[in-house]
Amino acid sequence: MTFGDRAAELAGITSALLGWRPEEFWRSTPAELATALGLDGQPGAEMDRSSLERMLSQFPDNREK
């Protein structure tokens, strides 16, 4: 599953469970999403440095205009 696929799935979940509109989903931080879904503080909810680095290499932030 790609990042886009997972994001679309999570956007649908937040819409169904929380009533969030797409712009609310996209403006939220991962911590806000985890808290809203009741995942904060649960094992696996936190991201370690190696996971962050792996994600950054897979999905670089190319915002050059």
C-alpha cells in the first residue's frame, strides 16, 4: 500500500468516525490524529528515529517552486 493509499484510507476513517472534512484531516498532525482516534499512548503509536528517517527517504518533501 502506498502513502497515498494509506492517507486516503485514514481520511475516510476520520470522516466516518470523527466527522472530519478533508481539510481538517490534512491540517491535522499525526499526534492530533492519534489522539482523536484514541491511539496516543498505545504501543506502536509512537515513531522512532529510524522509522522517521525511513519515511523521509521514501516520501521526500519536495516543495521547491
